[in-house]
Amino acid sequence: MATFLGSPAFLAHPLPPKPTPQLSCTSSSQSPSPPPPRNDQQQQPIQSQPQSSSPSSSSSTSSFSPPPSSSSLLPLSSSSSSSSSSSSSSSSLNPQQKRQTADTTDWVASSLTRRFGLGAGLAWAAFLAVGVASEQLKTRFEASQQQANTKDVEKEEEVVLPNGIRYYEMRVGGGDTLRQGDLVVIDLQGRVIGDNGSGGSGVFVDTFGEGKRPLALVMGSRPYTRGMCEGVEYALRSMRAGGKRRVILPPELGFGDDGADFGSGVRVLPGATLEFIVQVDKVSIAPS
């Protein structure tokens, strides 16, 4: 007994520990935990896959280029919104522009068609057609009246005006009188009376005859061209369409003290007395 209790070797080597009964008690006393639901088990591997793939994707993106920041994405959204708004505004404006250009072609006919139907637009077109036809008939009637009222003068008589102009009626016109601003087409022949340096017959301008172009002018316009001068315009004021006159001008109502140079050696010396034959072919209102 004494040897058993007092042996140092027995005390130096303790007995191996026995299994504690607490583990068995806890395992027996506690109820087993219910197994996790299958959905969670199925979702865990699904959720774990992006986590496992995220390192690879992040590594791949980091190897090529850094991800765009939020500040760099903002201008794209604003530009896309502005482009979409501009495209929508342009698409909304284009139909209005097309309608405006369509309305400007004939706003009367288009407004009548929109308000009263197609019949009103057709009636307006017929009215325009009748107006054009009546204008043509009126022009032909005036031309026939002018031709009927135009008479040749058997005996020329001299008419002297207060400003020194003398003229002789060769044909009395039956058309309209000439007014300020009218567009007039005339035939003109001018020559110098006496030998004043013009050479030959003294003719410096002549539009009569076949192949020659008449002179078109606006009454009251300046400067004069192609042999026109102040005295000729003054004589035209009392003429009618279809009329013809022989007009003699004093130097001050011709080319005065300056004379005129028509090229090809044709000149009118200063102080020359001029004689013109004027014929009024057409008279019309000048375009605005």
C-alpha cells in the first residue's frame, strides 16, 4: 500500500484521461438541428460561382484596362440624352418645315382645300385659268384696238415745243400713252444734221430693219444708253404705243457740250443738232 501510493514512477505518469461524459450528454440532451433547406443549398453554389469567377474577371480586366469610373459615364448619358432630344426635336420640326414649304406654293388653294374641300381648290384653280385666259384675250383685244386706231399721217406738220424741240408726226399711235416708270420698247434712228464729224450719212444709232435689236428702257431711268438722250425721252411722253415721230433736238437737249463717242470712229461732236426717228413698239408696266 505504502509502496503503491508513494511510488514516484506512478505519480510521474498520470493515467490517461477518460472520455468526458459531457459530450455524450450534450449530444443526447440537445435535439439535432434540422437540415438546411434545399433552396439554400442550391443557391449557395450558384452564388459561389460569381464569387469564384470574380477574381478571374477582375484579373482579366485589370490586365487590359481599368474599369470606367462613374465620372466618365456621366457625359455619355448626357450626350446620349442630348442626341436623343435633338433627334426628337429635329424629327418634330421636319414635318412642320415640310408643311410650310408645301403651303407656300399656293396658299390660297391649299387653305381653301383644307377648309372647304377639294372642290374649292379646284374652283380656285379654274378661276386662275380663266383669269390667265381673259388676260390673254385682253392683250389680244388691246393689240387689235391699237392696230385699228393707229393711222399714218398723210401730211407731216411741224410742232414746236417751248423747250425748242420740233417734231413731225409720221404715224399716230392707237395704244396706251407712256407714263413714268413704264417699260417701253422702241426703235430708234439718230443722225447729226450737217457734217459735224459723225462721217458718211451722219447716222450714229439705228435699230430699224431685220436682225437689229430694239431698245428697251424704263421711262425716267438714268443713265441713257445706245443713243438715248433727254430730248428723245421728252418727245416720248406725248406719244402712244404704235406711234412714230421725227424729232429734231437742239444741242442742249442732245449730247450738249460734251458730245458722244459710239466707237468704230462714230462720234458726235459737242454742240451738234440731232435728228431722231422714234417708233414706240410696246408699252407695259415695269416689274417691281
